[in-house]
Amino acid sequence: MKYQLKDFNRNISEAELLSNLNEIANSLGINRLSSRQYDDNGGKYTSGTIGLRFGSWNNALVKAGLKPVLTHNPSKVELLENIEMVWVKLGRQPVSRDMKRPISEFSSSPYIKTFGSFRNSLESFIEYINLYDKSQVSDIIENIPDHIQESKNLIKHKTKRFPSERLKVQVLMRDGNKCRLCGITLTGDNIHFDHIFPWSKGGETVLDNLQVLCKIHNLAKGNLTIESK
């Protein structure tokens, strides 16, 4: 392998930079070109070089006769819901370096801008997720009858069978990513969310009735009521 330094582009004229912007936009058949599209589709220079030369990427687009990229500042709720999604994907509490595609919709930058630090955003997320939990029906589990006929027609659930992403996060926050029956560390598809009191017998999909199991123990458990000690 031959190692080479890339040429510096500080002496490239603005006309050449703008011309290359238009070339890439025309090749893609678009009139609004993002910096990622430019870099991923054979841009002769880097988007950073162009943004630095013109003050911003959008300034360069306007100079080139293209439309500026529409910027979206995510709301606090969007940022917190994204943490929720990342937490479920990873099976653990995310750190700032996890906040990148394809795992995360947003980088850590909007979190720092909105909450002051990524740690602050995690603390806000905990408040947000716990607030959501309080809005759940708290007495569903306590009021499950001792004997329920195992007939789908007679059992009327108050919740949906499969837990929401938010509820999965709550279970992971409580149990960690370890099987509550054998204790092994779980990742990816081996993380199963199990109804302690079986759904088929009237068990509801609420935090107190869910636990994390590995695939083997979840399949072995079936519709039995088994809870870790």
C-alpha cells in the first residue's frame, strides 16, 4: 500500500468550488444538495473546505445558485424519544459516542445545545421516562384475578400485547441487559421481553409484569408464571 498526502485545497478558487457543487447536484438531478450527499457522491473537495470558505454550507449553495438545505432543530421530545430508541437498540444506557447513524437519528451536538451536556440530557430522559410510567394504569397487576379461564374470547386486555419502545427502555433500566433467570448478559436479538403473568392468561403489558429473558429461557417458559427471585 502506498501512503500519500492529499493535496491542500486552500488555493482553489471560489469559482472552482461552486462549479463542483453544481456538477454533483446536476449528476444527482437535485437543486438542494446536503453536505453528506456531496461527500458521498464524489465531491472533488470536502464539504468542510467549502463551508469554511463561504462561511457555511448553505451560503455556498446560495452562491452556486442552489437552494439552501432545510435545517431542522429537533424538539426536546424528539431528542428524548431518540435516546429511548438508542437505549433499546443497544440494550444499555447510551454514551455520547453512541449518538451517530445508523444507531441514532441525531448526533450528540443537539443534545449539548439543548440540555447543556449529554449527561444533562440523560438526566432529563430519566425524568421524562418516569413521568410516563406514572401515567400507566398502576393497579392492573394487583387486580388480576387468581383464576382466569384461558379463553381468548373471555379475556379482555387493557393494554396491547407487545410493549412500546418506551416501556422496553423502562424494563431495561430496571433489569439491565441480563436475563433475570440465568443472569447472562444479553445483546441484540437475544433480548426478550417476557410477561411474568402470561398474556394468554390475562397478564397485562405493564412494567411490573415484564422482565428481560434470554431467548432460550423465554421459549422454555412458555405460558408459565416464573419470576426471578
